[in-house]
Amino acid sequence: MIKLQDKQKRLQIWQERLQYNVGQYAQELSAMDKRAALYSGSRKIEAQAGKQTEEKTQPASMVRNIVSELVEAQVDSSIPFPKVTARQAEDEALAKTIEDYLRNEIDRLPFEKLNDLDERITPVQGGNFFLVEWDAKRHTHTTSGELSVRLLHPKQVIPQHGVSEIEDMDFIIVRIAMTKQHVKEKYGIDVSDEGEDNPESRGGESIAKDVVTVNVGYFRNPKGGIGRYTWVNDVELEYLEDYQARTLDHCKNCGNVVHGDVCAECGSPKKESRQEDIFYLAGDIQRSDGSMIPAYQDIQATEEIINPFTGMVPIPTEQNKFPYYKPDCYPIVLRRNVSAWGKVLGESDTDKIQDQQNAIKKCDTRVQEKLDKGGSVLTKHLDSRMDFTDEQLKVVEVQNPAEVSCLRVYNLQVDTSGDLAIAEQNYQSARNILGITDSFQGRQDRTATSGTAKQIAVAQSAGRLESKRIMKNAMYADLYQVMFKFLLAYSDEPRTVRHNKLDGSTEYSVFNKYDFLVQDDAGAWYWKDDFLFSVDTSSALASNREAMWQETRQNLQNGAFGNPQEPQALLLFWSMMAKLHYPMAEEIKAQIEEMQQNMMQSMQQQMTAQTAQQTTIPQGIAGMPQGMEGMGV
């Protein structure tokens, strides 16, 4: 039984951690609000820096949002596919299975939506976080539990002050807005009386009544594992010293494992959760390659107990002990925009061009004011009467011809060329800072007069942005590794893996976690997880179907599939197009296969007819008298 004093002390420690690190992180959190406002097109004009008195500025009358424009120009909708490399030759098949299963998980999880949002948050804020969890409540008829990947805004993650790498932190805190009803269903604790004073987790006063901020602290325990502590305000919801370890319900009366509401041995409903480090198999398990993992092993006797008459004394079989696999890594994966020394997040594109955005708002506001105040001035004699209407023909009544000379129009011309030039200069400066050119934005680039020059211009621009792509690929590689570790730890049942073959057909295999359970020379069992994770750099081209269609056609014309006039080359071509989901490719492929089958049948029939004709004996020879067959007739 945990003492109340221990719970209060633990809660106080975590509250102080949150308060201190939020205070140290306050400047960064404030900058996040400013960046988001600039991306959304804020009309606020910042005062000139360095002035002793605060300058009062009016909001901009119009905003040319270059922050949003340049961020959107860098959006990459492609999702890098996993690439798993085995350290040993015998593990190549396992690496291929991991790749295929992770690709299936990419299709199942909403990675398209997560990537679309991440592509905008990362350049604006300088970084973003992904959270990997195992949802034990989601199951099918044959499997229990599924992976869950969600996106965390950088304002939701409070890192340990002074540490820039997540794996080096003693703890990291995640703040999640959650309804009070959801908290009760998930943790079994009623927080309906708790208030919510955090405006970041609510959309209004009416929503705040039903929403609270759940603080989840992940920490390194003394054994090197990962613990989790969860609380709301002054209420502790959960404390797990090693939350990634397996826990089973045991009967308090007899100690047996309880799988239902009551113990199957003694019928007691009282149970408690205990952490398990090892497990036993009830029977032998077959791996995907056909080999077996024995539940029991025969232990031979030592020399001291050898019987001189019967030889080796048999020892009863002993049940094998298998260790539970634990990921022992933080479930939070960070993506940086551009690396910055000593910072958790990377450098923000918004911070780099905020001065240019502010100057453009000033210039555009001045231009609008000049245009509004400019116009035409009409002078007339004081006694002259004139109807100010919208009619083209206007009548002016004058008493004498001298009044006509007073009737004049003066145009007040305003000069906005200087303001427009300064605004354009700041726009070009912002693009140069981020390395974005006209070719990269898809605009007309007069400097590129040929197709080759256009490709070179795009390649040069892409080269300046290559660092951001590398950071994205590095994040996805780390994310796939964490996902694999969670699958290896908690996916107890074999899982079906779908894979597309070269000919366009579908192949199904099985991801079995026990394929990764091996035994060393000393007889100890361990889990093999030493695989190298990276991403397939060609996945961007592979995800662009139109580009792949064009590449496949080019390969056919160049003879990569053989003679383009031969049916076998056409069959291979349309098989590839069917794999790339080209419209009507499956039907064309089926027709070519049918034509080949008909051709083969026709050829077989012709060969059969020719063979039968050659083996038929002529009627004249069959009717010759006996003894004349050998004559040269």
C-alpha cells in the first residue's frame, strides 16, 4: 500500500519540475505565439528596436504574408518509407519483414494528415514532436493492441532545462488537453471538480468547464528504463516506475495470474498488478521459417551424479525462461527544422524573416495611406453653382466669363515607387535568406532559358534546402525504430504483412515477434533488435505516380524490358504500370495474358496436328503383301 505522504511528495516534486522548466521555457513559448501569429497574417507592426520609449504603431491596413508564402513553398507532401539494414547476413529476411510491416503501418495510420500538419509547424516553430504509444484497447479477433502515433505541438512539450537532446534528459513533460470524462474512463479517477486555468488547452469558457490539462512526465528510472507519471493540478492519476515493462494481474490470495475478473484457481476477486521480467511458454512456438522455440529443455547431469552402471542420470526437463522485451527509449521523437547548437528545437524560418515581414507591412501600409489621401482637387468661384452628381455632363452656372477661369482641377499625384521598391527588396531578401528561387516556387524564371538551365536552377535551390530534408529523414528513421521496438515488445500475436511483388501481384507474409527471439551459445535467450534504420531516399519519386509512369514508359522505349514489340516485354511493362495504379492497366495486362494463352494453345494444337500427321501410316503401304515392305518401292 502506497502511503499518502509518498504520493503527495511525488506530486510536489513533479509540480515543481513543471513550474521551474515552464519558467525557463517561457521565452520560447512566447516566441511560439508570435511565430504562429506571423504565419496567420497578423496585422500588428512591431515597434522599432532600440528606442527608449515604446513606439505606438497602428495595425497594418493590409498584409502581404510572405511568411506563409515562403513556408508553403517548402511543403513536401511525400512520406519517406523505411529502410532497414541487417547487421548480419542471416537477418536479411527479418529486415525485409520489418520494412514491409512498417510500410503497412504507414498506410493504416493517418501519416498523410500528420505529415501535412508537421510540414507547416516545423518551419514556423523550428521543430515538432511525434508521440508513439501502444493502444492496448484496440484489437481485432486475432490480435490485441495496435500502434498509435500522434503529433505534438512544441508548446505541448516541456523539455528539461539545459539539455538539448531528448535521450540525454532525465525527464520530459507532455501537456495534453483532455475532457474530464475521458480522464475518468482512462485512469478511473474523477476530476470533475478540477478547474482549468490554462488558456492553451481550451477554446473558450464553455469548453474549459469540461477540459483539463493532463500532464504526463516521462523519466529515466534507476535501472535505465522509462517511467511515467501523470497528474492533473493536485490529483495524481498514474505512477509507473517502468511503464514499458509488462504487468500482469495476480491473485492476492494464491498468487496465480488472473486473466478475468476472478481467479480461476481459488475464485478470489482480489488482484494486484505486478511487473514481470520473464515469461514461460505453455507449449512450443513455431517461427516463420519453420524452426521451433521449445517451451522445455533437457538438462544433462554433471559428473558428480553420474551413475557408473547406467551412465548419465536423466534430469527432469526444465521450463525455459524468456525475457520480456522492453524498448527502454523515450516515446517522443523530435524533428528539427535546421539544427541549432544548444537548443531543443531548431532554427525557425519565421524568426529569420520576421524583420522583412515587418518592413513589408510598414511599406504596404504607407502605400495604402498615400493612395487613400491622394486624388483630385476642384477649384471654382465662390458664387458658382455646380451639381455634384455621377452624370457625365455637369452643368455649372456662372454669372460672368471671369468665373470660368476659376474652374480648374488639380491632380494630387502620390509617389509610391520608393515604398514599393523597399517592400520588394525586403521580399527578395527574405527569399534569399531561406534559399527559395522563382524556379522552386514554380514561377517564370527568365534566367533559365532552357530545360537544362531550369533543372540546374531548381537543383541549386533544392541544395540549399537539403539540410531540412535530411532532418526530416533523420526524424522518420528514429520514428520507425521506436515503432519497431514497440511492436517487438507488445505485439504478441503474429500479424499479417502485405507486400507488392515485382509483377504487380500481392504477397502476404507474417510478422512474428518470436522470429527475433534467439539463443546464444550459453543457452540464454535474448531479443535481436540491432537493426539499422534509415529511409528510402527514392520514396519521393516512388510516391509520385505520374513521374513513375513517365519513367516506366521511357524504360520501355529504351528497351529495358526487352524488345517493345514482343508480348513478353509488353506484359512486363503493363505489370509495372498496374503496380503503379495506372488506369485500366490491370485490364490491359489481363488481355495480354489471355492473348498469350490463346497463342500458346494455338501453337500446341498445331504441333499436335503435325505430330499426328507424321505418325499416320499411308493406306497404300498398309495394304502391301507380306515380304514386300523392305523393297524400295
